[in-house]
Amino acid sequence: MLDYQCPAKKESGNMKLRQQLFSDTEQFRLNLLIQETVLMKRISTTKRAAIKFATIALGWALLVVMTPAQAQQGSRSNSLLLENARLIIGDGSVIEAGSILIEDANIVAVGNRDEMNLPDNVTRLDLAGKSIIPALIDAHAHLGYEAYTSWGEQNYSRENLIDHLQRYAYYGFSAVFSAGSDPGELAFSLQRELRDDQLQVARFLFAAGMAPPGQGPNDQFLKNALALEQRTGMTILYGVGNEQQAIDAVSEIADRGIPLIKIWVDDRAGTQQKLAPALYRVIIAEATRRNIPVFVHQQYAADMPDLIRSGVDGFLHGRIGNDLDQAIAQQLVQAKAFVVPNLGLAELRREAIGEDSFLQASVPISVAKRLSAGSGQRQLKIVRSTDSETELKASFASLIEAEVDILLGTDAGAVPDHFFGYSGHRELEIFVRLGMTPMQALLAATSRPAQRLGLVDLGQLKPGYSADLVVLDSNPLDDIRNTRRISRVYLRGKEIDRESMSRKFSN
Ligand SMILES: [Zn+2]
């Protein structure tokens, strides 16, 4: 595969801002135009909220690619050539001994170096023997509450959010979706800040949470989310007790410009009121009318068919097992609804993860010790019952075979000690253990979540995309555990300083 375009002649003069920002190559403008067209197709121009969604998504595509300082430099750009690496593109294809040309924050050429028109000032980095993947995306997490030595709403702050986004960057993630547990205004202001700032962290996405009044997340989480609402005076959870409230809440969410909705359909083993079908149908219909995707937390596979029929966009917990049968798999495919299997959440809490050097690099020694063997229920090698493993494998295989859109999501941060970034690599490992090929697992962690979350410039190594990528010492297609062998991480064209991050995290 060769995907290279010649740099176009530099333009000058009084052009529109966007043209100034993207004068690097003609191809680059074309790509943005395509992205914009795709986005505009998804929105209804008469709907305010929908336009805001496009603005937000495009804002990422447009603003992150060039900082004001870089824009002032005009045509001068920083060029970097990563050469001779195995390129795992993110669309299922691979280029052996390929090269990636990066200008400023973006990929401008991918393929055979000899066919590239390299700028004079290009910096070259020989990566022979290494593999490059698009930076990963976690499609289900909860940021802000975890502090590694404690968990709770008292930890939620701008600084803690940035710390979590840095941890994602450290582990090679370009973006994370925090699913319905963030105070809206605070989340928005952080997004704005990150867009303008030089901070090298993963992108932060969030959703409005919806459930019956005073209900939603697990009981411990709910208590904390409600306390956080109290402390900040901001809404996290939109309570819905009747159809009119459902319509009003979606309308308010749309007016605020929140681009995603998360609903909870779960009675938490009888301790909470479950969102009734009559209400979630209204929520989904109203959100769909306004082009706001709705993602659902559901406890049982039995709830999935009606949710799919109602038009939900995806499921944040796969509920993989016998109950998730062929019929549901087919229904998922036909409705184009995605599934986040979310298997590590249950599994990793039984494992002595504190003895894993990959985790040790990002936590204080005291935390690693607390999560080691002999501490609580944690075991070095967890014993899985053959029956449940067989059931998981069979269910997972049927999803893969039906080509259900499976996304990586971890639920990191929802409970204490389920850590950001680290858990994503472990989830990939579980995907492959249960029957995915490493390539399928990587797709589930790159282009697929990018598409579902409106991240139009992430998840693939292609011209026009943001240069967010991970250089690995070994080939993840041979062994998915090689995603842990991170050599370098680039976000928006700049290498992040993993060593100093690791020092900071482990102190
Ligand atoms: Zn969750």
C-alpha cells in the first residue's frame, strides 16, 4: 500500500484561517474536507446541539493540529520521518519496512520513503525492527475519582483529570471516553484548555449521565457522584422520572452541547430503580432526533434486544456469556450497535497485578505492594473455571464470527484499583485469549472506537490524521502482549517524555 501525496506549493496572503492552518499539503485539506463532510452528514443543520457536536469534533480535528505559536511560523514546519518500521495502519492492513512523514502535529505521508518528497529540514528516525500502531483509545472509563491511594469524589479536580489523561498518554492512548460521571462545565473547560494548551495528554471525552432521579452508577459510585454534584454545583446525572422529563433532559443536554449520552439500565440487584423501557425509548428517540449517540450500561443480556430495537448506539458492558446468543449478535450487527466486552474489570481484581512491572512503572511502591499476592484475594496466577472460560470463549467467538463491532473499554476508574491505561493493555490480552486475532484486538482499540466517538483524526496511520502513535519494540501481531513493549509514544506529532512521567507516577 502506498499512500503518499506531494507537498503542495505554499500559499500566502489573506486566506481563511482554516486554509492558513492547513496549507501544508493539498491532500491534507482534502482529508479534512472529507472528514467534515462525513461529520456534516451525521448532523442536522437545523439542530443546535448537533451543530455543537460537529463543532466539538471538528474542533479537535482543526485546533489540535496546530498551536497558535506554530501557526505564526507560517509555512515553516517541523518535519519528522519515522522510517523502516512495520506499520500497522489501523484499518487491518500492514506495511512492512514503511515510513511515516509527520509535519507538526499531523501525518502527511505513509508508505515507501523513496517515493516521498522529503522536506530539507526533515529529522529522520530509523526504527528498523520496530512496529508502529495508532495510539489506543479507551471507549469506557471514569476519570477523576481515583487517586491511587484513595478513591472518591474528594479526588475529583482539574489536576487529577490531567493526571489521569497523562497516565493514558504514558500507556500509549490518544483518547479516553469518561462514561457519564463528570460535572459538565468542568469537563468542558478542561477540554477547551487541552485544545489550546501544550499539555501532552490523551484527549478527554465525556457524556451526560441519565437514569431515574438519584440513580445510576453502582451504589458506592452513585454516592460519590451525587456528592460531587453537590460540591461543584454542576450536573453529572440527569434524573428522568417520566416521559416529559426525558425529553426535557435530552433537550437540556443538547443545549449545553454535550455530544454523548450514557444511560443506566440496571436495578443494582434491587437496590436501585431500573430505567423503564418506556423512558429509555423516549430518551433514545429524542437523542437520535438531535444526533446525540446514546451508550448504555445494562446488567443483563436479556435487556439488550429491546435496547437495540429502541436505537441505542452501543453497549458499555458486553455481558459476554450464554445469554448473549446468536440472535442478539445478529441483532447487534443489523442495528450497527457496538459492544464493549469489559472483561478485565472482574478479572483483574483477583490478580496480583502489583507484581507486574508494567504496572509498577506507574504506581508508588506502596500501591504495588498492596496489589501483590498474599494481599486480599489477589493471586499470582488466577485460576479460571474451565466452564466459565469455555462459555466466554464460545460467546466471544459468536460475536466475532457475526462481525459485531467490538470496542476496547475498561471501566477504569469506576472502582478503586482498576487503573488507567494499564487495564487497556490487559483487556487486549483477554480479547486474544478468548479468540480474537491480535489484528482484530488492535482494530477494537484504534479505528473502531475512533469512529464511534467522533474522533475523525485518530485511530489510523494515514495522511490527514493526527500523528498519535506508539512505537513498539516487538510485533504485536505475533503476540498481543507486545503492546506493553512501548519504545516511544507520540501525541500530535511530539514524543512524550515517558521516563519523567513514570518517575512522577511512582512517587
Ligand atoms: Zn462504567
